Amino acid sequence: MKIRLGFLALLLASPALLSAAIVGTNPPALPVTAARIAALPAAEQKPWRDYLARSEQLHAADLAFFAAEMKAHNLTTPTMPSEGRGSGLGLNRPEASFATDEARKIADNVLSFQTPAGGWSKNMNYTNHARQPGERFAPGNAAPPAAAAANARATTVDNDKPADPSWHYVGTFDNDATITQLRFLAHVATALGEKMGAPYRDSVRRGLDYAFAAQFPNGGFPQVYPLEGGYHDTITFNDNALVNVLSFLNEVAEAQNGFTFLTADQRTRAAAAVQRGVACILACQIVANGRLTVWCQQHDALTLVPASARNYEMPAQSGSESDDVMIFLMNLPAPSPTIVASVHAAAAWFEKTALRDFAYRPAPDGSGRTLLKVPGAGPIWARYYEIGTDRPLFGDRDKSIHDDVNEISKERRNGYSWYNNGPERALAHYAKWAKAHPKA
């Protein structure tokens, strides 16, 4: 199903808000619910009902495990692991280093934080310690206090606020989580050999089953699993979550990067999951004015329409994540005519929207980051573009959507990547790829 949406319907813009540079408001993303599944065509409902039931069962089992652990150790107050921006799971090292005592200690720490469902959280450094009884599986993962306060001041309905702050991102593919842990453990298991590597192979198998369970019936993946609600339930291209999962599954299917110990059946399942994921990518590609373009950061799990995420992340064509989607498709062997057409269309859109002779950097007057005329600079691309017009869009914590980056708050101008040059790498790859795969 291709996406054909007008800008007004997409952003739910209110006439009262259409003044100056405010062009709309950011609607909340819709979670996967039984009521929404019941509105699907009858033939599509059962796989989704089964999926939601499994997710709810795994969520309940995770909670029950933690409650039982608290009771068994006579604990009344849980502890929270500290949040860290580096996992400590460097993968670009000599293979022999994965057999060291240090690597094994880190691997044991990783094992201790694997959830009963089989995944891991994000923003944790595993070099510090192993999980202790009564310690949560995830750090808070909430917005920083200043950001949360800004959200609260700006809007009564905060898209960023978790449903349960004490159980947030418990199992996620965001920020390379779960996939990085699985790759690290696979290297350790391989380096340690048959006997010593056994517990790490078992953990990888559980993690692989987690990935299989997390995949939507239509081939997409949520950001958080078991489902948490809100934008975490959407098909998530943001931070390359979907591409990372599919790349991992492809490594499993091809027995690459330490995954040689998995069975032929597991490799076959992984290959099928990749094919479903590719089909989902192609189905999500946005059509505007009768032409294929690129992808949104998030797409609704049930309808595939572009969806919002945080207060300032609106449904739009993504000039950021779409480049890695395009590279992923170009790296597929023997691409189908549909994949070839998809890549050519994405490249054409990037070439059309490239901005040259500009840079996004701090203004000389100290007013914050802004778009400046710099002859010879670029090309760069905006993070978001309006569907149908390719106009750059910028969001703020009050959910207002602007067409001028200088109109949003200084905090958001300085604290978010509104422009980037990532598509330049994709277009360089495309220049070589297109010679082997010319347009039909």
C-alpha cells in the first residue's frame, strides 16, 4: 500500500494556527490496539490479534518475573541502573579480543540485563556491573528534566511522556539496542568455543526469537517490544531501527559475523523475515503527486501512513533516515524491478531536494544554530519535508510545526539535527549502483 496524503490531512493543521511561520500542529501517533485491529479488513485481523496477544503475554511475563524476584529477595524498592551513552560493546576489534577475560565479563553483564522476553534496553554501559536483584532492566530513558519541563509548559498532552516511567524501553531496537548486544554475544560465543561459549549462544537464540516475535504481520518492526503504546508502536525507521534489525537478520540468514552456530531452520526463518521486512519498506515508501519519494521516520503499524513521534517530530518525508533505507536496498543482492524502481525514485528525490551554498551552524551573533548562506557549502538536506511540496519543516516542543528553522525555540534549534549531509553518501553509492541497475 503506497501512501498518498495531502498536507492538511497529514498534519491536522488548524486554521487558527496558520499564522506567520506556523503551518500546522503535530498529531499524536496511534498505538496498536484491539479496537484498531477490529477496524481492519476481516482477513487481516487474526494475525494482528495474535500478535497483540503475544505482546501482552510477554509484557505480563516480564512484569511477573520482576515482581517474583522482588518478593524472593524481600525487596520493597526497586533500583534503577544508571544511564550511559556508550554501551562499551565495541564490535570493531580483533576477533581474538572477544575471548579475553574482559570481554567475557562484559558479556556476562550483558546476559544479566536481557529481559525475560529476550531483548535489551538502550542507553546502558555494560562495562560497569551485572544486574542485581531488584534492579530494573532499563534506565529511566525519559527526557532530560529541562526538556520534560519545556514539554509540560508547552502542551497539556506530551507525546514524549512514557505511560509508565518505571518501565520504559524495556526491550527496544532504538539506538542500536538489542542488535548490538546480539552481535557482541555472537562474537564472544564464537571466540570462546563450544563449551565456554554455550551461555552466550543460548542468549543469542533467545534474542533471535525475540526479533522474530517483534516483527509485525506486515513485516515492519516497532521501536519497543513488547509494545509500549504511543509512537513506540509505529514501524520505526528512526535511528535506523528497522534497517538494523533487517541487517542483523540477514547476517543470521547468511551465517555471517559469528552467527554460524545457528541452525538451518533459524537461518531460513531469518531470510523469510528479511523478505517480509523489505516488502514493508517498499509498501511504506511515500507517493506524492503520483511519484515515489522517500520514507517517514515512523509509519503507522496498521495503515502504513506517515506518523509522528516526539512533540517536535512530525509526519513528513525524512531527509535523514531515508538515506540509510536507500543504502540498505542497494546492498540487497539481485534486486527485483520493484526495488530498483524504489531506489531510483529515492535518489531522484534526494537530488531534487539537495541544498547547496548553505550550512547549519551557530550564528555569529550568538543567537543559536541557524541556516546560513555559505558559498560552496553543502549539499545538505533538511530532516523533514512536507509531503506534496518538499518544503522543509521544523517542529517545537509545543507541537507547532514551522517552515522556518529560525522560528522555533533556541533550545530546539541547538538541540536537534535539523539539517544533515547523510544523503550525499547514499548518492555516491547510487552513482555506482545505478550503472549495474539502470532505470527501466
